[in-house]
Amino acid sequence: MLYIIEDMINGVLMGSIYGLTAMGLTIIFGVLKVINFAHGSLLMVGMYATYWAITLTGVHPYLALAMVIPAMFIFGYYLQAIVIKPIFIAEKNVREPITVIIVTTGIWYILDNLALLVFGPQYRSLADNPLKGKMLEVGGMFVSQPKLFGFITAIITASTIHWFLQKTVMGRAIRATSMDREAASLMGINQYRIYNVAFGIGAATTGIAAVTLLPFYNVFPTVGVLFDIKCFIIVVLGGLGSISGALLGGIIIGLIESVGPQFMTATWTEAIVYGLFLLVLFVKPSGLFGQKHDW
Amino acid sequence: MSLLEIHKIDAFYGDVQVIYEMSLRVDKGEVVSIIGGNGAGKSTLLRVISGLMQASAGRITFQGTDIHTEPPENIVTHGIVHVPEGRRLFPLMSVKDNLLVGAYNKRARPDVEKTLQEVYQLLPRLAERESQLAMTLSGGEQQMVAIGRGLMSKPHLLMLDEPSLGLAPILIKDIFETVRKIADLGTTVLMVEQDVRHSLSLSDRGYVLEHGRVVMEGKASDLIDDPHIRTAYLGM
């Protein structure tokens, strides 16, 4: 019994980190209405940024946030402004600009291969890692300390983004654009600037996820691919565009992955995740927290 | 010089021309109605003025400045706001947030609290409903929010596209009374309407559009007595 509780706790912790990883994807989709296939690559870039920030300065892994968040925001902002925006403008009269998806796929390949070229294929992990393998003992149960930090970070990040979207002028402009970009432009909102900011926030959030992952994860050029599919599932499960949905979707998957192996072969848990994913698609296609607002 | 001057504009949807060499003007303090049947180009005209569409020829000046090449977000800053057909509220935002978004442009932003109180005074229903999601409001209330959101941008010229569309007659009366009040408070209004009788009766001047051309213009009181208007638009 204790094992199961321990697994559940670790599942929730890991799941919240999955959710954090997917949060950037859901933010970018929510505003741009485009699935960002380069999402895993953003995570990879964030992880390399974290890796080098920590390795070169020797700070505590979590202090890297102070460098990674602004760096990733700027990276995302200009990636959208320079590479993606021209496609949006060219496709201005198309309701669902599919070509943008293809562009993000191109960005994925370019970033992954650039990383391979620059950093080589080897797996890297933090050499001097104060969080490595640290466990907390709570009533006979062991809880991974870096995952606990990740969980706390995920909750703080989700609440901060929620607050930002609800209570600030820029946040309201982002929400307005996500609901009706033409009406938003009639209110004086430059939709492309909002896209830049949303992409920046999405990338920065992904950078935060990278910081939480690195203390117990290796970084290599294709690390993003491992998270890509998971992120897509989480985001669809929780509801495209919903921040809390991403967190919850992540936790559900984390729970299945950690508790499942107690009862069956670990590979079966994958099948359960996909089964649940299909079930949600059949029953509530907008996702658990998704809202339909076409009226 | 008029507040808004439109000089011989053409506008197309793809290859289809919907506006032909259209010229009109709106003077400061006026209420001007644009009437015409479906497909006459009324909404397109407003979309061209607000920058959602570009005119392929001609020019538009507002307070003496050319605006026809500017994107919609800049045109709001100049002081023209377009309340679009079908209201186009932000459905999952509260009434108050919808209004606050209206004051996004940099000219209106510093005074947002003051403008909000003015809008609440003009449309007291919105104050009661401020925390309700826009999608849960009735059609009449939604139209009030749309107008209020437009006023939040501190416009010199308020453009309304079919404010009475889909509303019950009693609500239509409310909306038109509100429009009259807004005009009396000093905002110039350019209004597109299907409800010809109501809109002309509160307007100073009117333009009649047919097939993308201005076919008649004049004082609203003259238009309402015109035999062509009476048969074609008032059914008399």
C-alpha cells in the first residue's frame, strides 16, 4: 500500500513536470491557433541553455531560471517575429493557415540538426549537480527532491501565467486576440505583436520546464522528440489552450506511468495512456478543460 | 474640412468589386446613416474605413490625415472605432474585461478608469453585469457591451454596423436611444442600418447605397419623405 502511495506522489510530481513541459505548447496554440511542431525543439534549446548556464557559471540549477527565462523569451519572440510572422502575413486571408504548421516542422528539423552540429550527439548531464538523486523521506516513503522542486515550479508558473492573462493589459490583449483576432485589431491590438509575445511566453515557459528537467535528465539534440508526443497528448487531453488543463493532463499521464507498472508490464501503461487519449477524444473532443466558444 | 472624407474609393473581395468610386463625408458632431439592401456594400465600406480591408483606389482622410493605408490598430488610435456587425465580443471574457480591452490604444489607456465610469453611467446595465461572461448575455446586452467597448477607445467617430440586427423591437428602441445619447454627448456617429425608419429618424444626414454606389444623399428628413425610399426601404 505504501508503495502505491509513494508511486502516486512521484507520479503527480513527474506529471506536473510533464504538464509544465506542455504548457508552452498550449499557450502558443491558444493564441496563434497553430500546433507548434517545433515545441520539443524549444525544450531542447531550453535544456542546452540551462546546461550551459549552469556549467559555465556553476550556479545552483534553479538559479539558471534567471538566465534561461529571459533568453528563451527573446528566442521565442524573435523566432515568431522573423520566421513565422511572414507566413502569417502571406496567409492573412486563410482562416486556418496550415502552412505555418509546416514552417514549425521546418524549425524543428533545423534546430535539432543545428544542436547536433554544434554540440554533437553525446548525452550530457550536469557534472556538478547538488540535486542529483536527492530523496526526501516522508513517513517511510521516498520522494524525489528535484521532482518536488519541479512540481512547485509548475504550480507557481501556472498561477503566474493565469494571473498575467487575467489581470494585466497585455494579458487581456492576448486573451482577446485568442478569441477573435479581427475584433481585437479593431480595438487597437496589433495581432502580430501579440503573437510574438505569446510565442515568447510559450518559449520561456518551456525554458522553465527545461530547468526543472535538467537535474535528473540528460540533454541531447533529439531530446525534444521524446517529449513531443507526450506534450501533444497532454494538451489535447487537458483541452487545447487551457493552462490548468495542461497541468491536469500532465498529472494524469504521470500517474498512469508511475502507478501502472505496479500492476502490469510498464509497456502496457503506454497503451493505457493512448487508450485514455482516444476515449477523451470520443467523449469530449474539446478536452477535459477545453472550452468551446464558437457562437 | 469634414471630419472624415472618403474620396472615390474602390474595394474588392478577390476579383469581385463591391464598391465603385464611392465618395462621402462625415462632419464633426453629425449622425450619418448609410442605408441600402443586402450586398449594397455598406459593411464593406465600414471595413475599408476601419482598415480591415484596403481600398484598391481612392483616398480616405480623417481630421486631415490620410488613413487609407494604415492597419486597423492604428486607425483606432486616430480616433475611429468600428463596432462590427454581429457584435464580435470576446465570449469568454467578462463584460468588464471586454470594456477594458476597448481602451487598449495608447490614446485611451491613461484615462481607462474615467472612461469606464462614463460608459457605466451611459449604460448602467453593464455595471450590473460587469463580472458576467460576455457569452452569457442576451443579444441586447451584448450589443450594449459592443457599443460600450467601442466608446472605451475614446473615439472621435463611432461606426456602428447594424446595431439593431437580430434584436426585439423594444430593444431596438433602446439601442437607438443610446446612439442618440452618444451623439448628443459629442461623439460623431456613422451608422449602417437595415432599420431605415429608425436610423433616419435619429440621423442628421443619410446616404443610400445600391450595388456599391451612392445613389442618393441628403438630409435624413428629406430622405425619409423621398418616394423612392418610401417604396424601396419603408414598404409604403
